[in-house]
Amino acid sequence: MGTVYLTGAGPGDIDLLTVKALRVVQQADVIIYDRLANPDILAEAKDGCEFVYVGKEDSHHTLPQEEINEVIYQAALKHDNVVRLKGGDPMVFGRGGEEGLYLRERNIKFEFIPGITSAIAVPEYAGIPVTHRGVTVSFRVVTGHESRKTHSQIHWENFKTDDTIVFLMGLHNLNKITKKLMEIGKAKDHPVAVISRGTRPDEKTVIGTLEDIYEKAKDLPTPALIVVGEVVKLHHQLSWFEK
Ligand code: SAH
């Protein structure tokens, strides 16, 4: 039985892969990867390495998680070095914990290899610090995509805060998110950024307010994330990556 490396691929820019992640990719017998992991990373694999793609292009959803768990498990029964490669960090809305639990129950050895999360790195490439002295002392990372079948687990009242709020998977709910934030009392002109395809050559940042960001940003290509908070204003001085 092999070892599974639950590995973060970083947010897009291939140079944001960690040295440790690169090492396991180079030694991998099989790499099971997602839509958000930069496929150029696969070029680093050794000859004969097997690639298994478990994401679908046309939706947010990958294979059912249960099936992905089983694919990883079966790979570990056959190979010594199994890399499960995920966008950003495996434990930030990456279901890395669930995959770890599945493997633990079946006595498969695993290691987590953290990745640079898009939640911090993508705003950073857009010149938006998630914390900034004198502006905000904390930030939170929230899912903007909730299963429609279940009741909302987001407690909007909790967003009456000066925290920077980063919404992942939220572009399709942008209108709803901005409305909710205004309903709980945030000002119409509260700053918002939407950053599309962050850290990639075609990164694009759109700056607006709770009131107008939906119209400005709704057609941006995914992946995209939403940043809400006063730190967004620093973009004008700190933007460095987008030409
Ligand atoms: N584990 C990942 C997040 C998975 S959730 C991480 O740590 O980064 C997927 C969401 O992340 C996307 O819907 C999008 O909101 C965000 N995301 C990932 N990569 C991105 C990128 N390059 N640019 C903008 N948003 C990104």
C-alpha cells in the first residue's frame, strides 16, 4: 500500500507551488487532479506517471466526493506514491479533511502538503492586503456557494463587522451576497473587488461598491473571488501584477 499526498497546487501561477509539492509531483506514480490545479504542473511528473482528472469543466462540481475518495483509495492500493492535487490549499474549501478521513478509515498512509490559498494570494496579486494596519485587524474566508437543498449555514448577521470578507465560489451569487450585506446595514458605497483568474496571465480585477459591483463584474470568467472591505481601496496604490 502506498502513501497519498493531499497536496495544494497553489492559486494558478505555477511558481507558487511549494518546493515540497514539486518534490512529490516529481516522484508520483499517479496524480489525481482537479479543475483548479494548474495542469502545467503535470509536466513536472516523471515518465509513466498516470494522470486522473476528477473535475468537470462546465460546473463547480467535480465527481461526487464519494467517487473521488474511492479513486484515491484504489490508487493507493496499486501505487507507492499517489498525489491528490488540488487548487490552492487542500483544507480551504478543498475537502482535504474528508479525503483524509476516508483514507484513515481504510488504514492508508497520507500526508497533507499545504498550498498557497487563493483566498490570500489572489487579493495580494491584485494589490489588496487582507489585513492592513489602521484599516482592519482580521479577515474571514466564506463560501459564497451553498447547496440549495439545505438551509443556509451562513449567518449574515455575523457580517456586521470590519473584517475583510473573502467569498470563494461566490460569483454566481454575487447579486444575493451584495443585497444581503446591504440588508444587514453595510453602506451602499462599501468597497468590493471581484478578482477573476487571479495570479494567471489573464487576471482581471474589477473594483466597485456593494451597489454597483454586480453589474460591473457579473460576466467575468471564473474562477473568481469577491473581497469586501475597506482594504479594497488600497488596490489603486498597490496593484502590481495586472498590466
Ligand atoms: N482550496 C482552494 C479553494 C477552493 S474553492 C484554495 O485554497 O484556493 C474554489 C474557489 O476558489 C473558486 O470558486 C474561486 O472563488 C476561488 N479561486 C480559486 N482559484 C482562484 C483564482 N486563481 N482566481 C480567483 N479565484 C480563485
